[in-house]
Amino acid sequence: MFPVSEFNNLLKKDNLNYKVIYTAKTGSTNDDAIELVKSGKYINNTILISDFQTNARGRQIKKWHSQPYSHLAFSLITNSKLNYKSLGLKSLMIGVSICEALSKLTNKNFNLKWPNDILFKNKKIAGILIETKQFNSNLVFIIGVGININEKLGDFTDDIKSKATSLNIILKKQHSREHILHSIIYRIKSNTKKINLIHSKWLSYCNHLNRKVNFNYRNKKISGIFMGITNNGNAVININGINKIFQNAEILL
């Protein structure tokens, strides 16, 4: 079971004012967060945590594999002054915050794959799904995060064993999920105040900058050189000598 009281103590120690809602088992923390926002009873900076998600979702209606009690799965509800055009930048900020937290805690190098995957040596360790809801005059961000923490290789299904990893696999030891989540929340809070630095930070973590990438876009496979990102987080890819901007795509490394 996720140690909620210990996590709350860590938040209080750093004056991080967040409401924590824990559910042992649920379909999806993002779905729960959406329902909470729709009800109008949500509080800004609410964290929903679950030990077991039966219907965890990734981007583009993909399922997210979740190992009960080993995985770190949470959703963060936060109001934002950013508009819809800056949604990509918000996603980049979350990815940077996770990379910073994991690197600090493990002394290992983690990388980002556009738009929302965290990698270790080209294997996925975490993913992000951000959804937005309009409530009255506020734009509410629902930030879903899934991180592989204490999984063993045998916990992954055969189709993702070669593509996924966990902190336990990398460092060969168990990790405290509450300390990792606390570190991530701390970084998110700090980076939110310095959103203008996210563009350069994200590029420093990107593992395919100036490299040839293949990606799916509108059911077509396209190749090009990944040149970087725009100020609002869209990808800039050079295709046959011409820089083109993509808002949504899935890069294949």
C-alpha cells in the first residue's frame, strides 16, 4: 500500500500544499480526476494516487501496463494560466521534472523522447498523459503519470520486455515510491515558476536531437531529422531539407 501519511509528511516538510486522495484500486486516476473536476468539487493541486489501475491509459488510446504495488501511478489536478496553445509546453515541463527528480535520486542519466516518454538507455521507464477540462473560466490540467519503480523483468508482458525498464531493474534494489513522488512534485512546483526555462531544459534531456527519426503521423510513416521544439512544445522536423512543425506524432526510435 502506498504510504500516504509518510508522503504527506514529506510534502509538509517542504511547504508543498497539495491535497492527496488515495485509492487502493481504480480504473484510471485520470478518469477519477476528470470526474472530480466535472463535479466542481475539486481543489487545485490535488494528487490522486492508486496502487492498482485496471484501465490505465496512455496517449492515443493506448493501454499502460501497470504492476500493482510496484508501479507509481498518479494524476495531478492543477489550474493553469497557460492556454490551449501552451499545452505542449506543460507536458514538456512535467517530463523535465521527472527526469530531474529521477536523475537526482539515482545519479543516473534519464532522457526524453518527444512528446511525453521518459527513457533510460532507450527503454521506457515513464509516460505522461495530459488532458484538459474547462471549468467555469479556468482551464484545468489533469496530468497523469505512470513510472516503473519496483518492477522486475518478469513483471512485464512479453511484448514490452525489450522496450521497458524500471528503477529496480536499473539499480537492482527496491525504491521508496513516496520519496520519488515527493521529489517529482517538488520539481514540478519549482519548474512551474520557471516555465520560461523549460524549452532549453527539455532540449538538454532529449536523446534524439539532430538525429534521424521515424514517426507515425495521421496513419502515415514519415522520416526526418529532429531539429528541436517550438516555444510551445511542437516538434520541428526537417524533411527533405524543409523544417516542418508537428503538434502530435509518435516518434519511433
